[in-house]
Amino acid sequence: MAKIDAQVAALAAMKPTELKAEWRRVHDEEPPRIAASILARSLAYDLQCAARGGAGVRMRQRLMANGGGATRSAPAPRLAAGTQLVREWGGASHHVLMEEKGRCSYKGKSFASLSAIARHITGAHWSGPRFFGVRS
């Protein structure tokens, strides 16, 4: 156990170039283009699985029964053309009008999605349905 803990700690201290080299050594392929911290965690997981045998049989069965472990949130409901949404943000009231084919109108400009409007309003990536409180 102490040896694995030391190896995991060593991964956490590695520079991104060292992590990429370690990934190539372990997996014999180019590393994915992800943050170094995630690369380190993935390599740490690989070390722990190799030392401890990975997920148990019951856990693997549960994951497979759940489509391999991937979960998806329910799609946002389709809003009818003419539906108006209002959101208070930054001390202002923001009004959105739903158009045909899922497009949205905000301050006279047409946007492809609620998420595009939420990004326009906040300057950050938001789920549009979540920002506007749309629920199924």
C-alpha cells in the first residue's frame, strides 16, 4: 500500500511533460488532450487498479447494467414558439421569446439556443435551460 501511495504522490508532483511521457510508457499511445491534473488522476487510477485488481465483479455488473456507467440528463423540454422566458440577472430583467425551430430572440437578435443567450448575458458557459429555469 505504501508503495502505491508513494507512486500516486509522485504523479501528483510531475510536470505536464512528465505526465505525458508516463502516459506513453503505461499505455503505449499518445495521451489524450486533457488537463495535466486529470491525466495524473487517470494514471493514479491505473496504478491502483493494477495493484488492487480494479472494480469488483458486482460493480462491473452494475456499471454494465447502467449502459457502461454513462448517465445522461433528461433533455430539456421543447418550448413552443411564442413562449416567453424571463430571468433576473445582474440587476436587470432579461426577456427571451422562443421562435420556430428552437431558435430564441433576445433584444431583437436571434440566437440558436438558450445556452447561447445565457452565455451572451453572463459571459460564461451556462446550460441555457438551467439558467432560465426550464424544467421537464
